[in-house]
Amino acid sequence: MPNPTVTLHTTNFRAIRVTLLLLLTGGFALRLYRLGEQSLWYDETVSAFLAGQSIPALIAHTARDIHPPGYYLLLHGWATLAGNSEFSLA
């Protein structure tokens, strides 16, 4: 005869795993839903523009900016790897 404590624990563990998997899948689906529909805002567009520049041009532009060039250099590397689309920059 099976131990009721072990059976209950196994059933609860499976239910928790299935619930978490459904929540993660739903969250991911909501994140991807209409992702390309909303255009980039002004600050995001400026960041994408700067990331598309050459590194010397990027540093020259950010030398006059209040923000340091570290973020833009990181975004430049990411855009080189993943592309410069709205989907890859979101």
C-alpha cells in the first residue's frame, strides 16, 4: 500500500511545477505579444542611433553628453551581436 504522505507530497510538487510552468509560459507569451507594434520612444531611439555609430563617433558624441559612454558602448556590442531591431533592443 502506498504511503499517503509521499503520494500527497508528489502530487503537490507536480501541481506546483505545472502551475509555475504555466505562469512562466503565459508571462513569456504576454511579453512577446505585439512586441514589434509599439515604436521606440525618443530616448530609446537616441540610444539605438548612438549604438549604431562607430565607437570613435559614439565616444565623441557622448563626450558632450551628461551620461557616460559605458551604456552606449554596451548597447553597441549588443546591437552588433543581436541586431538593431526593436525586438532586439527591447
